[in-house]
Amino acid sequence: MWDIIELLYFAYRDFVGDPDSVLATFGFGRAHHRVLHFVARNPGLKVAELLDILRITKQSLARVLKQLVDEGFVEQREGETDRRQRRLFATPKGEALALRLATQQTRRIRRALAELGPEGHAQARRFLVGMINAGGRDEALHFVDQTTGVPGRR
Amino acid sequence: MWDIIELLYFAYRDFVGDPDSVLATFGFGRAHHRVLHFVARNPGLKVAELLDILRITKQSLARVLKQLVDEGFVEQREGETDRRQRRLFATPKGEALALRLATQQTRRIRRALAELGPEGHAQARRFLVGMINAGGRDEALHFVDQTTGVPGRR
DNA sequence: CGAAATATGTCAACATGGCTGACATAAATG
DNA sequence: CATTTATGTCAGCCATGTTGACATATTTCG
């Protein structure tokens, strides 16, 4: 198992490092990336849901979210049924960036899966799902699968 | 691929979260964990090698390493052939902690792999190796495999 | 041998992105 | 109308990353 522990470390390190240079040109960091990614993937996401995905505090989120909104990557709209809510949407500009960031990571994943044969994707997926806390697994999968707005086909 | 991006995020989040509570009781953070882990796995590691594994600066390393040394989890010994070197070793106390931290993560991994069938370990391993930068892959595998001192059997 | 390269340590200052606690506002709900 | 809910915000702290400059001991090389 020790090999998996270390490989997970190395793999994740390189994986999240992909977007760094692009992010830097916008003055953004990894925190911005995570927010933008999940907003782009889940149009109309509520702030509370985003907090729950990221498991950070309101204040930590506010810092990066404000920048994304101010610079026109994310847009907030009043909830249709509940006007207290600020539903979050990626703007076209935001979606373009999210797509660009994801593209590099996708390339890396595709390359890795290519070495695994036809069942690779399903296998990798099952492994990763199994690594998630049993409790939060359904919730995580909800965000992973039940996506109505993949960036690029809004 | 989007599902893998997100699952990797969730899986890694939970995976690295396992040791947090134990670390907190020692006043340590994740940075200490990483250092202790690689030292325990590679007895006699040179500082330069550790810097290369972690990809952090000398100053960042110094901060956490000093604490680990001061509190008796890691020990520095002069290199036998090159006396400029400070080879790093986990003390018995350090190895015990490393083992304890790894045990939780190992349990999680074992559980995830159990759902994959007999080839699970090899498959997960190949996937993760494929995710590592092609350039640094050999070097990473060097540390993953060529381990002379698994904590617990020193 | 003496100069240069190497391995490591250290100081000061700064950035990012977590955190807590307290408090504010508007809207929904009972 | 009182309470709860969704969100925002202020102030400050902490962990861990960064840069740049410089110090020390030791090895290596011309």
C-alpha cells in the first residue's frame, strides 16, 4: 500500500500543477481554479452547496469568489424561487477559462488511462470513488455525475 | 474525463484528511507528515533529495524539519563519505508515528482496492504512475520502490 | 595549496489560502 | 411578528508556500 500512498502524492502534485502557469497569468491561484471549476460544472450552484463541496469556510470562499466575480468570470443571480440565494454561474469568459484549465488535466488523464486498456476509465473511477469517505460518497457523485452544464456546451 | 478530475479531488481530499486529527495532537500539520513519511521510507535521505521529492524550498523544509528534529522524530547524521551532508533518519518514535499515520491511509486504500478485484492494485498503480509527469516518473518510482527501510521493519 | 563548487543552514520579508468569532442584512417561514 | 435561513463582511490569526541574500563547512579541481 505504501506505493499507492506515494504515487497518489506524486500524481496529485503533478495533476494540480498543470494549470498553475495559466492561472498565474490571470493572477489566480488553485483556490480560484477549484471554485471556477465547480461553478462551471454546476450552473446555478448555491453558495452553500459550493461551501459543502470545498469544505472551506464562507470567508475563505468569499475572498476568491469576489475576485472571480469582479473580474467577470463568475456571475451571481438571485434565486428564482428564493431571493436570498445567489446562484452562481460561469460567464462565457469563465467557461472558456475553466475549459482551458481542464483541457490540460484531461490530456494527462487520457494519457494515463490509455495505458490501462479498455476498462481503464471504469477501473480508475471505481478506485477513486472507493477512496472517498463512505459517508460523502453519494453527495460527491451527485456533483460528479448529475451535471447539467459541462463547460463548452452551455 | 471530468469525472476523474473531480473524483481525484474528492479522493485526495479525504485521503490526506485521514491523518489530520492524529497530527493535530502532536501540533503537526500536513507538511510535517510529508517530511516524516519520506524520511521514514528512505532512511539516510539527503536533504537535497528530500527537497527534490517535495518540490519546496529549503526554507519551507527547514521550518518543519527543525520541529521534527527538535521533538525527536527525525535525526540528522553526518554523511559517512561526505561530511557536509546531513543524512536524515526517523527515530523509533518517528517511525512509530509514520506507521500510525500510514495505517489509516492504508486502510482506506485497501478498502478501495478490494472493490476492484485481484488486479486492482496493479491497475491503480499503473493509473497513478501514468498521471505523473513523464519526466519525473523514473525518479518518483525510485523513491517508491527502492525502499530499504519500510517503517516498522527497520 | 588555494580557488571554486557543493551541501546545508539561516535571516527577513512577503503571499496564499486556510481558520475563528462576531456581527449585519434580507428574505422566507411558521 | 418572531425566528430561521442564506449570504456577506470585518478583523485578525495560522500554516505553509515564496524570494533573495548571506554564512559555514567541506569537497573537488586546476
